Amino acid sequence: MSGTEIIFAVDESPEGGYEARALGHSIFTQADSLEELRGMVRDAVSCHFEDEARPSVIRLHIVRDELLAS
């Protein structure tokens, strides 16, 4: 899988912080800040894949709901 990418859907957690789930893989992690989440995602990918199979790109798709008064 080297040379490919892995995509994580990132949502704000109801309890605070952020949650990231890999699309197409059984990888989940969470953190209090986006900066911390980036490190947690890298660590989770490193733990999940062997060196030669590790994707070369990690993409974070950050989803946010924002309410506006009309």
C-alpha cells in the first residue's frame, strides 16, 4: 500500500475534543485538540501498518457543524 493515502473523517466530539475514524480501515483515535489529534493519527497509522505497507499520505477530512442565527 506504500505510495497511497489513508483518509480520516474528523468530527468534534460531543464530550469535547475531536474523534478521527479511518475510512476503510479499523482505526479510531481521539484527542483534546487538532494539534494533538494529528500526532495521535500518525501514531495510530504507524501501529496499524507495517513499514512497507504504510500509506505515504494521511488526509484529515474535518467535519464541523456550525449554526447561524437567521
